[in-house]
Amino acid sequence: MRALIKLIQKTYKMIEHPGSKKGLHNVISLSGLQVISYILPIIILPYLFRVIGAEKFGLIAFAQAFVQYFCILTDYGFSVSATKEIALCLENKIQVRRVIAAVMTVKLVLVLFSFVILGGIVYFAPKFRSDWVIYVLSFGAVVGGSLFPSWFFQGTERMKYTAILSIFGQYVYASLIFIFIHGRNDYLLVPVITSIVSLLTGLGGQYIILTRFDIPFQLPEFREIRHQLKEGWNVFISDVAINAYTITRIFAVGLLTNNTLTGYYSIAEKIANAVQTFPLSSFSQAIFPRLSKIFNRNKTRAFEIMQQVQLITIIISLIFLPVIFLLAPWIVRLVCGGVYPATVLSLRFLLISIFFISSNAFRVQFLLVCGETKTYSRIHISMAMIGLPLIIIFIYCFSYVGAAMATAIIEGGVFTITYLIIKKLKF
């Protein structure tokens, strides 16, 4: 443990500019957010699951997975491409305004396009038409997510605003859930609350850009829109491919089984997601813009930092994941209020996949830092072509546990390919 602390201190000194505490503040802000995000689901998940039941819980999870595809479309890879561009042109306020105008315009157009697609699917597809209300109510999260400028806060290394707004949203969400959800018939209020909170945080982010950064919205030039679409394309295609074997897991379980089994599987997913995002997401988001700047000045130094940060996450994973693996039955019992062996098994397979993800996260990120977006895209497209059929086959053979089994195999494949590619890079 002492060696780990020394490694973290050494890495921090390599990343941080002399006299600057911005990077550390970003990690602390995001870690604080992740702690809240980690604690609140522990309280909310058991309550929701027991109050509305596994069937309705599964239907909500299925609807959330469905609208998440539109979140990917409206993001269009800007969470990476726009973040990097903002970080590199931070001193040029005119260019920053151009980036914001172009990105937000594209996002809003894609929101309208997404709603038209949603309307067509829920009208023509019988599977969705019977519960069309829940899908429409869930769409507010797409609008709110498009408005929330996390890419801007990340690029400017002002992640405290993301933390403040997100913590505010989490508290509002938890409060409204406990105030208004009291029985199975209240299940439609869950997507309503989710959408309201998402819209509030999104509008809050836009207000901060307008007031704290003094950047009013302006109509973008067409060439700037074209530039942003081009820059975000490879990342967008990669995101589509990645989500072909991530979000699609719940979606495929919902299509191939039923709402009740989807509810049990989604519990395993939500617990695994909480484990995966804390603290990995904090480091990843805080380090990306800083590493991009360092790479522009010194490629070798950036590569060394990536290697050390990746080593830190591997060590942390080896310490904590086995503990969670052993406690899986107790955790599932706490959330679900009973013994569900298949959910426990699913969680354990997902924890194996989390180890591969954690051991690979900064290698994957470095491909984006050094401009290897096409390589990044090819890796995930290739794995999507293998992973999507694998998920469907495994669900068909092993029910919802198959989705978790397939995930462990897929993430192991992504880890192996990325490791071999990074090993060949010379800096």
C-alpha cells in the first residue's frame, strides 16, 4: 500500500504544473461526485426494486437502455473530440466560442432528429407501442444530456461545475423518488423524475457557460459545423460500436426474455457500473485534457504518465475487486431483498469484465490523446462485430447470465488487442 501511495504521488508530480492545483481539484471534485453517485444508488436501488417490483424495474431499465442510443447519437463523440479541442485552444476565446456554438447546434439538431426516430419506432413496433408512454417520458434525459456541457467543463479543467450540478441532481432525484414513488402504480413517475433532473442540470450547465464564462450562444459558421462533425466522426462510430456490446446487453435481455428477468439483470449491471465508475471515471476525465496538453509538448513524457496511471488502476483493481467479488451475494441480497443466484453470478462475471476495463482504460484513452482515432475506432468496431452476436447467442443459451458471460469475454478481447497495439507505439 505504501508503494502504491508513492507511485500516485510521483505520477501526480509528473502531471501537475508547478504551482497549479487545477488537476488535483478536478480529481477531488469528480471523486466527491463519484462518492455521492456511489452511495445514493445503494439507498435508492433497494427502495425502487422493492416498491415497484422486478417487472416494472426491468421495464424502466429497458426504456433507459433504449433512449441511451439517442444519447450516443446526440453526443456524436463530442465528449472526446470537443473536449480535446477546447483544451488545446483554451487561450483563444474566439475559437472556444466557435467550438461551443457548433457543438451545441449539432446537438440540438440531433435531438430533434432523435425524437422523430423515437416517435416512428414506438408507433410502428408492437414491442414499444404497448408501453409508448414510458419511452416518451424517458426521452427528457436525452434533451438534458445534450444540454449539459460536461465536455466544455472537462476541456477547461473546471470539473467542479460538473461535480456541483451532478451532486445537486443526485440529491433532487433521490428526494423526488422517496417523496412520490410509493407503489407499483407510480412507476411512470420514475422516468418523469429522471428527465426533470436531467433537464435541470443541463440548463444549469448552460447558465454557468453564459454567466461564469461570459459565452453567449451564437450562430455557428457552416465550416465550423463541418469541422466538428469531421472531428467527432471516428469517436462517434467507436461509441456506437462500444455500446453495441454495453448498452445492448440490457436491451437484448429485454428483447429476448421478459421485464422481470431484465429487472434482475439490470440490478447486476447497476451495481457493476457503480464499481466501475468509482474512482476510475474521476481520474480518466480529469487527466484527459491535461494529458492532451502534455502530449503536444512532450510525447515521451505523456506516454510514461499513461503507463504509470494505468499501473495505479491495475493495482487498485487487484485490491478491491476480489473483495466485491466475495461480497456479491450479500450485496445482491441487500439490494433485492432476497437470494438471487443468477444475479450474483451475473455480477461476478461483470466484475471480471471491470478488471479488464480498469486495466485498459488509460491505454484506450491514450489512443485518443495521440490522435489514433481510426485505430481506436477499428478496435471497437471489430469487437462489436464479434460481441453483439456473442451476447445474443449467450442470452439465448444461458438467459440473462449469458449477457454478463459474453461481456467478460468481449472486454478481455478489447484488453488484449489494445495492449498489443500500445506496445508497438514508439515515443
